[in-house]
Amino acid sequence: MLPHVDATRYVAPFREGGSLPGLVEATDLGMYVVKFRGAGQGLKVLVAEVICAGLARALQVRTPDLVTITLPEPIARYEADEEVQDLLTASPGSNLGIDFLPGAFGYDGARPPDPDEAAAIVWLDALTANVDRTWANPNLLVWGGHTWAIDSGAALYFHHSWPRRAPDAARFAAQPYDAGGHVLAEVSADVSAAHDRLAARLPAAVLESVVADVPQEWLEPTDWLPDAAAVRTAYLQHLTARLAAPAAWLPNRGATR
């Protein structure tokens, strides 16, 4: 279960992203980049963030800590920007807080991670089908001399189809991954050679723990998934099936260099 805090002050919006995340101060005196449940992408983006961050930690990929964060009802009253005010008003209940890394700067290739660390990030993105880690949108930060992976909301795309059709873990497992445009393609070690080492860090118990961290209220039932428990099971089945079929999605050296 993710730690929980309450927001005390909305500080500023981050206008680089389409979902308009905001910098928020909380009761633990921490500062968090908050992704709001009321944003246009919906709750599934928050679910992807939690699952991918949990997998990253298991793989020893640096990623900021996460919390759930509740906004007090009056917080929107003091915001002059109408767009931000509407977003805050539309986000009652728990939202996703991402630990703010002060002084971090966006990845530009000047200080790349070591080849094995880069391979772990590429492998994670291949496993979760995260296409949003390119030079157009690296979604990496450099902080404390290290590379940190952020913004995995575009991963696990399969869940966006659940309202329209039944989950199909086998279909996701068989989807290839093109790592040629990955921002770390040129500095990564051979991802296929790293597979056994990385996959060993994600046994069934770890996958279950990662999926269990997703707050129940973010798991949206569908006609095929009648309750949160069924949705949680579907995520676990998709990850398990993908791990069991690496030949379909695992980038080789030629795909990453």
C-alpha cells in the first residue's frame, strides 16, 4: 500500500504535460508532483504509474517515491487559473503524488546512465510497452548525478481497451516492442543479454505486491471485470503472460544500437 498524505497547498502547475500536473505541498512537509484523477487521461494513467514505478524499484531502476494524496475541498478556491481550478475541483479523493526532486533537470544525453542501468530501463519499457521514452519526450531526469525514470502513464496501453472488449493477456504478451527510437538506445548494453538477470527480480510474489499497491478506488470495473479484485487480477495476468513470452517483445542488440 502506498503511503498517504493530505495536500495543504497548491503551489504551481507544470504546463509541459497535457494532463497539467501540479506541484503540491503536503502534511508531511514534502513537495509532490501531483497527477490528478480528474485529468483527461483518467484513472488508468495513475494505475500505470503505480505499477511501472513498483516494477522499476524491483529492478533497481531509480524512480521517485509515490504517495496517494487527498485534496481538501477548499484548495481550489484560492487558485486564480480557471483551468487549474476546474481540475482541482474534479479531483476529489485520492490522487497520485510523485516525490519532487528539487534541482533535477531533464535528460539530454550529456550524463548518460551506465550501460547496464540503461538496459534495465529499456527492458522495463519493453515489458510494459511504454512508447513514451524517446528524444521527443525522454521522461527521464538527472538528479544527484543519477538518471531517474518518471512518467510511465503511457505504458500498459492494453487497459484502455477494457471498456470495449474483454481482457486478452495473450494478445499483449505477443506484442513486439520497437526500441530503436528509445532515448537510451545508443548507450544501453544488450537488453536481450540482460533479460534473465532482470526477469529474475520479478517473481510472482513481487508482481502481486506491485499490483497490490494500486488503490482500490482507481481500479475501474467493466462488463468483463465486475469489481476491483477482477481488475487487479487482469493486470497481474497481463504482466505474467508478457514475462513468460520474452521472444515476442524482447529487443535485441540490433534493435537498440
